[in-house]
Amino acid sequence: MPVDNGSELLKYYEVYETIGSGGFAKVKLGRHILTGEKVAIKIMDKKDLGDDLPRVKTEMEAMKNLSHQHVCRLYHIIETASRIYMVLEYCPGGELFDYIVAKDRLSEEETRVFFRQIISALAYVHSKGYAHRDLKPENLLIDEDHNLKLIDFGLCAKPKGGLGYELMTCCGSPAYAAPELIQGKAYIGSEADVWSMGVLLYALLCGYLPFDDDNCMILYRKITSGHYKNPHWLSPASILLLNQMMQVEPKRRLTVRQLLDHPWVMRGYSSPVEWHSTRPLGHIDEDCITEMAVAFKRSKRSTVQLVSEWKYDQTTATYLLLLAKKQRGRPVRLRAEACGQEPTCSPLQDIQLKKSLHFGEDDDYDDDDEEAVCRGRGGSLVFPLDCYDDGSNVMPKNTQATRTPHKKPTCQSSDKRHGDIGYSPVIGQGKSRPRNGEKRQRARENKENLAVPDPDTNVFALPAPITPVANRKGRPNKAAPTTPVNNNVLNAPAGPPKDVSHRKPGEQQQSGHQGGLEGLAFSPERRSRSLDMAACPGDSAQKRKAGKVFGSLERGLDKVITMLTPSKRRGPRDTPRRIKAQYNVTMTSQTNAEQVLNQILRILPEKNVDFVQKGYTLKCRTESDYGKVTMQFELEVCLLQKPEVVGIRRQRLKGDAWVYKHLVEDILSTTSV
């Protein structure tokens, strides 16, 4: 079976840094070559997906059928023998959960803006016959216009008998699950979604969950009782709406249709929530078609036919991204230099892409110190009614880290399947073998969906399984220096390098750049001999031909030697970054970054948090008593530009969102920053 080196992906996209990762998938920032638009590329390895492969199929089929202003847009699906690439709408604002954490809680007015968008998305999804079944702040992303986008349809259901058909699968995130789900009763998907919306609304208004406990069984008892506390700052209208949505008896709950014009939702607005799509797939934009027809030298009629097939290939992606440019008021233009022959993947690109698309358990501990602007993780699962620890990543063997035992087992039954955005977008983290009960529940759930094909139909060809021992032996040595991935190299134009300001006019380039690929240094002896053999005017035609052949071979050999020669990696940052104030940055009253960093370093072992330090960035994690990773996050000490004080940037990578919130708040409060 051929190995997937990512060349199919590189035909259409430039691939940049990882912006979200998990055990079964990772999300990378990308750029569509033809349109120049940023995208989120969700990369899934089939052998890691295992039993979750049908769930990926469900998610893809659902997203193909959904096109709404508050649902994350699917652009492109690329499937190879070993991997699946989902190209999705890029939302730079990150998760709604992080926004709540940053603001502690939202005002009623701001909550109403977001909640109307959530209602709009769910009403549309329900109108298409789907129940989402995993509503939570981690599955709502904020786009560049500060609007919400719903993600993660891996647990959605499209019942054969319509949305009123009863479902049986217990799935979703426990803290947001309706009582009838955790009791194992038959339930209506739309009614369960309304309960989850009530929990989500409570989290927006209060900054914490109505039902929360580290012990799963206690949590389930709280949910089934339906009793929660209303803080003093909630208005009577808010209390009433929450009570109407979080009714233990499903038939007594409000419906999504009743929420459209509910008095609380209508306050300050003159019209009910608009849930119809403003960008239906059936509409064909003439400007986009004209630009594509001219660029690809096709007739407009044939271009319309190709687009109307909605195959979610390069044609679909190009059209939808052009349409996105037009909707933002930008010129509907394709990049002229990219409209010619499709680029092929060079040997250098192969090596760099393998590093860029590397799947490893300790991958998050080896990424560059770049701030992620959007993430695709979270993920939920079909959970049994018992408590178990989550995560299975291991600490890099060749990385120095402070390790302390983690004593507190937590019930973290979300984040355990393929996908996170967002960035699914959504990526899970666990690689542990599913229990028999989980497999039976998954099998029942797949029967509920029309989107899941017949068992006889083999949609995806799984690669041969690799044993864990083989995986460990084949894993590259993290301690060995490697050539850093430079995304500019992947699409570098032919010719000399851009940085020539230090050379005198007429001076020959001595660094040996060939064909615009920086860093491919030739020895003077090899370079001179190759050039002399190819350029000597007195030689015969046979010698000139031989010179060209041997010169080409030597140049190729030089490239291979250079690529295999370890290069010096960029060392850790010796000074803190200067950044603008963001919602995921906690501002301190101090001006000494070193002092703040030392305070955090002192408190992390006391909180049973292991960490790896890279300059002023701390990559942290917690483990269960069984050595499984339950949480991964980053803390970075930085300098704010205005006001000029020290800030602490925080970013969740894996694990339960609310456990992360409590842990980070505890760390920051204890450091007295």
C-alpha cells in the first residue's frame, strides 16, 4: 500500500503550523493556493481512527448537507489510502469556551447575541433532519466577524423515521447530557439538544456549569434531579428561560421553534431569530463562475455543471472560497501565478511535509512556540455510565521535564474520539482501546443514521495495522536536531533568495542556493566542477552532454546530503514576546517577566502539573494514577504592548475544558499575579 506523503494535499494547499491536535487527528493552518484564503485542515490517520472511522463518515456527510451562516463550512475532502483530510472554514477567534474563561462570564446582552446565533444554527440543523447531540462551548467557534460557527457533527444523528424518531445511543459530553440520555432511556434528539442549549446558556451567563462534579455518578445524580443554583446576578427572565429549557421531563421543555420568538430572546430585537440559510448551496454566484471559467479556460456552462456536482473536491473548494471572498467585500480573483499546471511535490517538500504532518503521541511537546489563533479539539464520545480517565499521550523520552505524580483521578469522558476544530475541527485525544460496551453503543448509533453506509459497502480502505512496538521503534528521535519546516520553501519562486541587501552590486552569490530552495549549500569543489564541465566552450558535444548529466547527479546528491545534514534548531526564546492584549491573556500588575515565570515554575509541581520549558513558554500536562495524560495546556509569559506589563497567555490543547479552567485559575491565583 503506498505511503501518504501529503503530496495530494500540497497540490492545492500551503500547510503551516499546527493549531490543534489530539490522539487521532490534528488541525493545521493552511492557505488555499488558488484563492489565497486561509483554511483549517483537519488531518486524520485511518489506522488511528479504527472503530471511529464510521463516525468520520457521518460527520463528513452531515457537513456536506449543511450550509448555514452559523455552521462551520466544509470546503474540501481529500482521501488517500492512509489518511483523510477535511478542509474547513478557518475561525481565528477560537472556541467560545475560551471566550467565557477570559471574561469570567458574559453580560445578558452579549449572551443574547450569541444565543440567538446558536438558536439559528440549531433550528436550521433540525430542519435538515439532524440532531447535533454534542452542544457545548468547545464546539462553537468565533469567526473574524465575532460570529459563532457550530462544529463537530461526529455524534449527530439523522433518524430514518425523521427527527421525531426515538434514539437509544448515550453520547455527548456528560455535563451537557440530558437526563433521559444518562438514564439509558429512548429519547428524541431535538429535545436532548434543547437541554444542552440550556446548560450552555447557563455557562454563558454564569461562567460555570449548573451540574458539575469530579465524580461521574454524583454528576449523573445531579443531572437527573434537575436541581441547580441560580446566582444572584441572574435576572428573573433569565431564570425563567433556564428553567423552561432544563426540565427533567422532556415533553415539558421548550422547543427550538418556541425559542425563536421567546420574550427573553426577543428583548431588544424587533424580529424573531432568522434561522433560514443566507448561503444555500443551490445558489450559483455568477461572478465566481466567471472568474473560474476564465482562469481554467472553460466555458461558463461547463464550470456551472462542475460546481453544481458539489463533490467537495478542488472545484467545490475554489468556488466556496471565492464566494467567501466576495461576501467579505474582497475582489473575486484567483491568483494568476497559481492557475497554471498543478505543482508537484519535490523530495525536499516530501521530507518537510512528513515532519509537518507527523503523528506522534508527544507531538504537542515539539511544536514551534507560535500562538495558535484557532483550535480544533475537544471532541466527545459515546460514554458508558461509569468513570474512567482520559488521554494516552506519553512524555517525550528525550525531553527534559519536571515530573510529579498526579493524584487526582477525574471523570473526563469527553475529548476521546477523533474529532476536534474546530478545529474540527474537533479532535479527541484518547488512543486507548474502546470497551466492549462502547463498541456495542457505537454500533447502535451508526444504525440510527442514514448517512452511515451499508456494512457491506467498504467506503474506506484501512491500511495494515501496525503494532505499538513497531510504532515506538519507528518513531523519530526527538533529541536529534532536525531541519525546521519552512513553509516559504514549499512555494519558493525560482531565482536568488530575497535577502540580498548585504551583498555588494555585482557580487556573486556564495551560499549555493539553487532554484530558490534556501539552505541547499554546495561545496565549492563540487559546484565549480559541475559548472566547468557544463560551460566550457572548447569541449565536444559528448563532453558537454556528460558534464550536464554528471552535474545534474551531483547537484541532486548535494541536495540529499544537505537535507539529511542536521541543521541548528532555533534555541528557546531568551526574551519574552511582545503581544497585543487578547482575551486569552491574563494581565498582571508586574513588569518583571522573569519574576512571574519563576512564580509559575514554583507552583506547578505543587499542583501536580508536569511541564516542559521552552524559553518563556511552559507546555504543561497532568496525568492520571495510571500514567495516562488527562490534560495538556500551554502557559506563556509575555509582555503586553499597551499597557506595558507582563501577561500570561494560556491555551488548552487537550482535556476537559472545565477541569482546565479550574486548574489554570488555581495556578494563576496562587502565583499572586
